[in-house]
Amino acid sequence: MKYTCCFNVTTLLLCLFTAFHVLAKQPEPLLVVHQQRESPHDTRVNYVIDLLKTALEKTVETDGPYLLRPSRVKMTPSRYHENIRAGGEPNVIVALASKATAEELLPIRIPIRKGLYGYRLFLIDQDNQARFSQVKTLADLRQFNAGLRKGWKDIDVLNYNGFQVTEGNSYEGMFRMLVAGRFDYFSRSVIEIYEELASRKQLYPKMVVEETILLYYPLPLYFVVNKADKKLAARLEKGLNIMIADGSFDEIFCKYSCKDLERVKVEQRKVFRIENPLLEEKVPYDRKELWWH
């Protein structure tokens, strides 16, 4: 009985020591902090979270555990940019593939929306549809006043191309400004406009998607990190490329975008193309699998 007791104690101590040793060797999880949603109605971040989570999951075996969470503070787009540049939270954001971004931050050069962010439709007041239906040229379209949030790079693109732009201070405020008549249209990408409309239809019953126009300018979006955060950049790039190869990237993309693309009906719209002077030179146009066709 005495020997059995000693054996049990010895075994227990050995198990505890082994467990402690195993736990002590576990690597610290990689902390990945993304942008907050801008309002309770903002569903755009869901796609970003799905991509990040899947890319990180695909690399757990080779790169270890991770912890994914939103930033603790909601910020303006320019503040997010400044914080990540200074090494603060968040440590990964979505940004335009611009010269300035490439100079100040470290981009993962995989367009997370397959280039579709540059295909723009308009939210308008339904009473203005007849006016938009009369648009025949870019000069006609320039007579209308666009609305965009302060800090969005689209403002520079539209201004460069001679468009009138009214700026607003908040994402949710842009919808209120539209229905109040502060501007004529709220320019949105084809892959976000229908969800934005559906989630606010009861709030703004007269807000509709304009039926006859599609505006296009190159506007690929990347994940970007601080220039010193090469470990996170490499892991995200590896994970995203695994997703592209195994089809999971397209599955997530289609989950969020395919139904909307069917509703656009490009063949029934007048398509206007303008330049994007902000675009960086290293956009990976040679990788056809990264783009929507």
C-alpha cells in the first residue's frame, strides 16, 4: 500500500512536469488586429474577417497559433492609416493599392476584392432616377454631385477627373446626407451597394440603386501592415495564396459577392471609365487568377 501511494504520487508529479513542459513550449499566438465595423449596419468587415481568419487557419501548422480581434477603438480611415504606420492598433487594415500606401506601409499584393471595388454604382433618391437616365456622356455625369466620406481615396480620384464631391464626416452619415439632398449620389462598389441598401431600406425607403450607369476606375484593395511587420505580411501572403490554390478564396468571395454581381446587369448600363492617378506601379495584373473576369 505504501509503495502504491509513492508510485501514484511520482506518476502524478511526472505528469504535471510533462504538462508544464509542454505548455511552456507552446508559442505565443500571433496577435492580428483588424478594423472595427463603422456602425451596427456595417457588414463590410464580415468579408475581411472571413478572409483573415481563413488565411491564418491555413498557416497554423507552419506558423503557429493566432489571436484575431477587432481594434479597441473605432477610428476614421486616415487615423487607422496613421496608427498602423506608427506601429499601433490595428496591425492590419484594408487600403487602396496606391503609391502613398506602398511608400508608407507594407502591402500584401493580392487584391482582396478581385478588382471589383472599382466598379461603381450609385445610391440615389428614387425621385432623381429620371435625371440620371438622361446621362449620355461623362460631361453629363460631371454635372451631378457625388458624396463620399472624408479620408476615402475615391475623393482624389473623382476630383482628378473633374467630378464634384461633397464630403461627409461618417460612413453612416453619408446615407442620411443623401436622403436629405446634400448631394445627388453616393458612389458604392457593386459588391457592397445591395447589402447596404437592404440593411437600411426601412430607415431610408426612398433610397434606391440607380439603374442605368456604371462608373469604373482601377481600385484594387490590399491588406497592408506596418513596414516592420514582415512576419505578419509573409504569413498573410502565404495563407491567401494557399486559399487561391485550393479554391477557398473564391468560395468566400462568391459567398459575399456572386449574388450581387448577378444583379448589376452591366449590359443594360452605360459604362464610363476614368483614370486613377493614385495607383501604384506593382499591381499584379499578370496574375489572372487574382481578378474578376
